Amino acid sequence: MPEDAFATAKDLDFDGFQQYAQRLRESIAGVVVGQRAAVEQLLIASLCGGHTLMVGVPGLAKTLLVRTLAHIFAWKFRRIQFTPDLMPADITGYELLVQAEGAGRMELSFRRGPVFANLVLADEINRAPPKTQSALLEAMQEHRVTVGGETHKLDEPFLVIATQNPIEQEGTYPLPEAQLDRFFFEVRVEYPGTQEEEAIVTRTSLQELPMPEALFDRGDFLGMQRVVRSAPMPPSVVSYCVALSQATRPAHPKAPQVAKKYIEWGAGPRASQTLLNAAKARALLEGRPTPTAADVAAIALPTLRHRVIPNYHAVGEGLGADAIVGKLVEAVPAPKG
């Protein structure tokens, strides 16, 4: 995120962050039943300014969770349903020839697309062709779009949450590994437990779920982000993040045997950055000012699962990326203290 994005950030300290985090969790829980892991991971990614890929079958409240987060912060929210016929201009916007005011001539006017929002939900992103996917991914990386040779900056904060359906794969365009690396986390949204599902059915059958009131504004959120960014980083935790990321690379001299046997390609330096930033955010959300190795291990799975490419040995033995990441966390010694 550009440094000038924090110009309007509210000045928060550690205690102020804790109060905001508590109110934020309570407000989300009033709408979304369960899904604690998904909620926590989405909050961590958002507070780090990262984009999130959410994977889960239909009906697990993915859209509801994203919309709730936007309402709490009074963000401008846009939902884009990705389809095979979606064009890049349908996302970024386009130039239109219009009558100039007070003149008898025509001029080009830029019409903003739905990407000009604070929170963009890219629903079923793998249903659009690669050219359209790239238009969104470029905006995610650069926080701006270029149309007709003119560059337009996106408002801060700018977050993208993309969803994928793991069941229906026909007629889809899977995101390449290099594109997946642009997502901070891959969050898996699981089926609810029995009691949670009963609560969902009861609540939704009685009345329509109301959206929560806006609790914060843009400055509040940017203030929370600045607290995360300025959190101290113990050298041992930094070393552990780098060691865990390097352990995914089978050609690395210190790669454990599980990486050499089961991984085709591992994670790059962006994974190390993600591990550290996410660990800082998790520690703060847990009420601690400084991250530990336990925080890094706790967020290793959503950080690495989409950055680790299993090889044919893993496929043959039925080992997916989640199982491999779990073995890597066990293989890499965590710093003491």
C-alpha cells in the first residue's frame, strides 16, 4: 500500500486497536454464524492490506461475510459476477464519446467500472477468461488502472476478495500459479457444525438478516492497518518466517525431505513477507503486541497452500497442498521463547 494512503489514518495505540478489534468481532458474529477460522483469516488479510481468495461450496455465507465487513467500515462495496463473456472493460471501466457541456463537440469521458470501490467481491473468478482475470489482478497489484493511456488511481483502502467454487470445474479458467501468488491468503470456508447449522436455519427462517451498522470509517481502518505495520518484529520470528518459506523450495540446500519428495515448486519471497505481516496482525488480534513463532505456524496454511505445487509423487499418494504444508511446519524447528 502506498505510504500516502495513511495520510487520513486515525492515530491508534495498542489499547485502541484492541477495543476496535473486539467491536469488530462482535458485529460480525451478530450476522455470520460460526466460520471463526475464515473470519479471523479474512480480518488478518484485510488488516495487512492483502487480497484474499476464498474457496468453498455455495451457500456457506462467503458473500454475506464480505458484505458484512464492508458495512461495518462503511466502505464502498461492489460485487462482480465473473462469467465467460466478461470483458476487462466491464471491470476497469471504459471511455465513452459524449456531448461536451457548453460546446458543440464530442469528447471522450471515462466511465468508472466496479473495481473503483474499497472492497470488491470477485465472485467465481475462475469463470472468466485469463484476459479478464489479468485486468483485475493488475489493479490488485498496482492499485490503479490504465484506460486509453490515462492512469486512474483507486481509492484506499482497496481490497479484493475473490471466490472459487471447488466443485464445478468445467468451463473454468484456473488461475496460474504466478497469479495465485498475488493473493495474501487462500481461505477455506468449511461446512458448519450441527449446532451452527441449526442456528443458521433458525435465524434465517424467522427474519431477513439485517446488515450491521457502520462502526468505523476509513480513518479508523487505516489506523488499525498502521498499528499492524508498526508492530515490532523479533529477529527470531523473522528468521522463522524465512526458514518456513525456504523449506517449501525442493532445490534449497536446507529443504526438508518432505519438500524434496512431494513439492514441484515452492513459495517465493512474497510468502515470507506474508507470514511475517500476518503473524503481526494475528498477535495483535489475540491481544499481544509482538508476534511469536506460534503465530507464524498458525497462519502457515492459508499463506502457503496456494503457493506450494505438489508433484506427481504427492498426487500418487493422495497428498494435497494442505497435508504437505502441515508436514513442513512439523519439519522446520521453531525458535524457542
